[in-house]
Amino acid sequence: MSVTRKEFEKLYSAELLPSSMQNYSIGDVWDWRGFLTQRLMFQGMNIADIFKNKDLKQKLSGIQLIDAMLPEVDLTSDIIVDASVDIPILKDIKIGNNLDIKSIVKFSYGKVTGKNILPCRPELDEALDNLKINDFLKYKKEIRNFEIVIGLFYASDVVLVVDKTVSDTGDLKLKIENAGLEFKANVSTSNQETITIKSTSNCPFAAQLITGRDL
């Protein structure tokens, strides 16, 4: 089963992240920046930092992945529309710089898993209520109008299917290898090559966000 990026974002109230870092955590604070084109920007802190609660921060960062597998996220149309799009979990390898865009049959995130804020929700609610009571100005300034991560999504595989009659994949595979990423390549009888890249599965590619006032 697969869904498009737009379907994925709608189903899970998620946003693709502009970067993919291992230390991203549930409870992180993000903000929308820009006018004509808005972009998510990480604020470099977790909501537990605002509460000055180290125990809560540790618990938020230690939330485990949910066992249930989520649908594959098909990004083919996004790549075709914008060949220069960044794929953060591919370490800045731009697909369009190495392949004729017409050769891309499919591009997707596979083996998607996730984690959410539910295990820590009671403690977070208590800390949030205390902050509103004791320092509402701080809540208003640092939480209310920002985006708080309540879910994170991870992909173990990045799957790229290429029509080899249009593009050779040699340069791309060399860049993937030089980036230290593991991959497998299989060519079918229809001249389509499937390149399955093992992503750093502890680096999320998308987040479920909620505005602080709605937390």
C-alpha cells in the first residue's frame, strides 16, 4: 500500500521536514518562516527545555517507535515537478542532478514507522498547565504560537525505480556509495532498475505538528 505526499500529510497531519537529524525529538519546537514560500525552521529547543524539566526531556527523546507499519510514501510526482528538491535523508544527494527526470518511474519512502507523544502526554499536560498558571507570559512568548512536534515518521528504505533506456544510474550509485549509504540495485527484464537505499532510520523525514495553543 502506498500514498502520495499530499495524502500522507492529510492522513497524519504531517509535514515533510526540511532536514533530517538523529537528535530530533517528540516535543521539539518549530516555526514557520518566510512570506511567499513558508519553510519550517527548528528552534533548537524542546518544550521540556522551556519547562526546565530534564526528566521529561529524556522521556520525550526516548519514546519508542510504534510497531505498526505505515503506508509507503510515494514522492514520484514531487520529484518530477521539482528535480532539485532536497531529500534530507539522502545526505543532500539531489536526484535530478544525476538522472534525466524523465527516467524516474518511482521514488518513495518505504518501511515507514513512527512514534507519538502519547506515552508522555500526562506529564506534558501537567507541566503545561503549571507554566500557564505560574508564568503565562513565558507560555505566550515561547509556546503558544509555535509548532510542537507530537509525532515523528521514519523510513528504513528509499526506493528509486529508473528507466535505464533513458538514464544510466552509474553516477548516482557512486554518489550514494561515497555518502556512506548502503544500497541494493536490481535490473528487471523491462530495463527498469530498482535502487533500494538504506536510510538512517533514526533520522525522521516527517513530523506531526500542533500549534502550541492547541496542545
